[in-house]
Amino acid sequence: MKQVTLSNQSSSLSATNRMVKISVLSVIAFIIMLFEMVVPFFPAFLKMDFSDVPALLGSFALGPVAGVIIQLLKNILHIVLRGTSTAGVGELSNFIVGGMFVFTAGSIYKMNKNKKYAMIGMIVATIVMSAVGILTNLYLVVPFYSKAMGIPLDAIVNMGTVANARIIDLKTLIIYGVTPFNIIKGVAISIVVTLIYKKLTPILHK
């Protein structure tokens, strides 16, 4: 009976520890999300930030589902505390694309927790994120943003044309704008996590 009680207490402490780590990483991700920047040669509405770093760290250390939860909480915090200038569309897109990125990378890493699988996971995740970005922006995000904000689709495309003359319609906006942006972002996030994960491992697994 005593052994069962100790086991339950240990399980409870483990669950609490996990929740605390997810919460802390979510808050850090939210704070990082505030420091976004425009990338040259890309439409101004595509802004780079490194808020996927804590989510990817969480996905590697706590599992892929934890990484997705961090992405969700990060965007909820952003809407509640910062507000939204995109009727929630930007946050929805960030969650879908970022969630797929960290879930894919974390799932592959979970198969064999070593550097090789971490690298494979991040490469595959970048490809998956880019593919998901194509589909969601083509059929969901951009059309929904246009309707929610009352902005004609042509006006959104023109924002891309200003940055890149090859962008002349929605498809070219995705080909020359959204897709390369997501690839660059995936590579950048992967590099940062590769550099810091080993140093943070003792804390994340404590």
C-alpha cells in the first residue's frame, strides 16, 4: 500500500513538473514572439521571430504533444495580453504551421533520442511546415484574412509585389513569398536549437 502511495506521489510530482516546464516555455515563447522583424525581399506581413525555439525545445525534451501545447498557449497569450491585428488569423496560422513543425521534429526525435535523429527531425519538419504553409495559406489563411479584415485579395497580393515583382497573384505569393520564408524560418530555428539544446538539456530534464 505504501509503495503504491509513493508511486502515485511520484507520478503526481512528475505531472506537475511537466506542467510547470510547459508553462514556463510558453511564457518565454510569448515574450520572444513580441520581438518580430521584417525580412528583406519578403512581404511586410511575413515577420520573423524565434518563438518556435522554446516550443521545439519542449518538443524534444517533453515530447511532441508538449511542443504543440506550447505553441497553442503562446498564441493564446499573444491574443489575450497583446491583442491581435489580424482578427486572430495570424495567430491561427502561426499555431498551425508552428505546431506541425515542432510535432514533426519531436516525433522523429522521440524514435531515437540522439543528434542524428534531431537533425533529421528538424529537416523533415521544415519540409512539412513549408508544405502545410502552402495548403493553409492557399485555402484557409489568406482567403480568411481577406474576408475577416475586409481587404481585397488583390491588395494582399500587391503587398507581396512591392517586395518581389514576381508575385502577381495568390499562387506566386505563396511560391515566392510564404514558402521560402517558412524554409528560412525552419532553418534558422533549427540552427538556434542545435546550438543551445545540449546546454539546456540538464534544466529541461531536471
